[in-house]
Amino acid sequence: MLPRRAGAWADGDVILSMTGFGAASRELAHGAVAVEIKGVNSRFLDPVFRLGDDFRSLEPALREMVAAQVTRGKIEIRLGLAREPGASAPAPLSVNADAVVRLAAAAREVVALVPDAAPLSVRDILGWPGVLADASPPADAMRAEALSIAAVALAEFQESRRREGAKLKAMIEERVAGVSGWVAKIEPKLPGMVAEHHARLAARLRDALGAADDERVRQEVALFGMRIDVAEEVSRLTTHLAEVRRVLDAGGACGKRLDFLMQELHREANTLGSKSVASEVSAAALEMKLLIEQMREQVQNIE
């Protein structure tokens, strides 16, 4: 039974890592057919094939098999026929005597009709179809077995990507919770921090400008208050965090979308830190950026 297509994984909440490994082998009459598939992260789907001489013609079929289940990543596929130590030597070639007799009779008839015709050489006889009998399995049958083994290896590869993806999802969810915790910690304090800073600023301006310039003091305080207001950044942080959770729950090939969200989260956290007028908010913004950077690094491994 072939493994599920990529679309089947996307139907649930499965996150797939671009890193994975799968292997399968099977003993045949003349050796073991072995398949290894491993993947690492890449912006696009980049399959690389290392195929033995007997299996080079399988590259298009293998490429189609991989593309049906993988959308991103550098995928290396190795497929070859290997003999186990101590395995018996290949069966010797045997001559089909009946075919040689028929070929010789036909050659005599030709010579009778065309006396100047060159006689058959041993090379001519051995090269004639049906003269040599090879005990090796038919090439088509062996290639069909190889594709079947490759399907098993691909299923194991997908399962390893699913396990790794589950770990990545749990790690990202933990960091999302951490950033949300910092937002929840500072958000209720922001109005008081801003009001306190306004009061200190107004007092300093009055000392500098005098009571007669009360209107100008209010204008300056209001203008500065607009520059240090971080309510919008906090709101966008909350929105982006909710979207990260939604994308993780939806699953599927979501790596590029998560990468975009990490950029947006970092932008808002950076702006929050630069506009901060309180050390507590600056420290929170720094902790958020560290958590977001940890998420961004791991998102690079998600398909």
C-alpha cells in the first residue's frame, strides 16, 4: 500500500519537518535492493538521485513519487543492488543449444544461396537473441520490486518528518505562549506607565517654559505621547500570535507562512522596544525578540 499523498497530511493538524530519514531493503535472488531517503531544509523541492546502473531508468518514476508527497526540501534518494558478504556468485550464462542448431541451419541455407557470404563467428552466434540464457531476474521485474521498496522507504521518511514536525510544533507553541505571557504582563501596565511619563515630562517642560506656556506644554506632551504609544504594537503582536496558533493547528505545508509571521512578530517587538519609555517594557521586548528568534530558526525546518 502506497503512503498518503501530501494533501492527505494537510487534511489534519500535522506539521511536517523538512528533515527526515527513511530506509527499506529487500532480499532478492541475486542480492538486496536497498533504498535510503533523507531530507534537509531548502526553499524549494530539490530531489537528488543516486541510482545504481540497474535502476537509472527509474528516476522519472521516483521523482513523481517524491513530488506527490513532498513540497519543499532537498531530498536525496539512494537506490542500489548490493550483495551480502558470502552470497553466492551469479549463475553462469548458459548456451541455448537448440537456438544455436537452428541458427547454424539457417546459416547453411544462406551460404547455399550466397556462396560468398561470410561464415558466422562465435561473437555473431553469442550475440544472436535467444542464444544466451541469463538466470538473472527480468529487468522489469527487478525495477518493479525497487519501486515497491522505494514506496516503503518513502512512507518511513514521511513518518519521521511527521514526528519531527510534531516536536517543532510543540516547541513553537511553547515560545508563542512565552511571548503571549510577556504581552499579558506589560499590557495592563502600559496606560499607567505612559501617564506617569507624561506627568514627569509636563513637570519638566513647565519648569523650562514657565506656567505661561501651559498650552504649549500640553501640545508637546500630546505630541510625545503619540510617539511613545505602543498600544498598536501590542495589539498587532496579539493578532500575529493568534494567527501563528491558527496556522499550526491547520497544519499542512505552512513553513513559508510561518516564516512571514515571524518577520512580522519581530518587527512589532522591535518597535515596542524602540518606543518604550520604561525599563520593564524594554526588558519584555528583548525577551520577546529572543523567543521570536528561536521560533524563526525552527520554522526554517518546517515544510
